[in-house]
Amino acid sequence: MRIMIVNGPNLNLTGTREPRIYGSDSLGAINSELKEEFVGISFEFFQTNSEGALIDKIQSLEGSGFDGAILNAGALSHYSYSLRDAIAAVSKPVVEVHLSQVFAREEFRRKSVISDACKGTITGFGKYSYFAAVYALTRLLTK
């Protein structure tokens, strides 16, 4: 099984940016833990601060040999209709994740414009949101 883990703006600062909200583990450390936990899965990890690059990466799922993607779009989740349309355009399942519990934060974070195009959403479990998403996606793909 092959899964893309795609991270958007500011997630390169995970571990140092507001650790009480986003946790103290770096994105690299989270990626390493995912590889250790799910040894039978081939991962590709991608992070960008560019909306266009994020859209290009999601579009690249078609014909890529990947089975699906896990996407933490960061703040783009709340306003990027072009990202939502890219997710809707691909046939591979995309699971939306958030490190923080977005529904308990600022009002603008409580609405995700990409959720309806995603297979599901996992939020609020810190780095374990990624682990839960990998588990859910693999179960979905093997049933």
C-alpha cells in the first residue's frame, strides 16, 4: 500500500510553533514515527507553504500508483475552494487531518471547505490524528 502524507502552510514549523496547540514533535519526527508504526506501508511525505503546490500534489494522485492521501491543509482548509475542487477531482480517497481540535478554537477554524470532498476528517488528537487517519484509510482500502 502507498499513501501520500501531504501537509500545507506552516506545518513545517510543527514542534516549535505554538507547541501547546500543535504539540512539541516536529513534522519530521511524526513522519518517522509513522514509518516505524506502519512498516508495511510505503509513504511519501510532502509539505509546502504554497497553495498551488498543494493543489498540484493532490492532483498528482491520479495515475501515481498511490492508494490515497492524508491531508493536513492547515488554514487552507477554511477557505481554499480551489483545493477543495482538486480533492473532488481525484478518484483516490483523501482523509483530512488536523493536529488541534479545530471545533474548540476560533470561529473561522470551525468551518472546513474541504471536508465534504474528503473521505473523512480526524481532528484534535495531535500527532495521533495522522496515525488514526492511516489506520482508517488502510482499513477502508482493504475492505
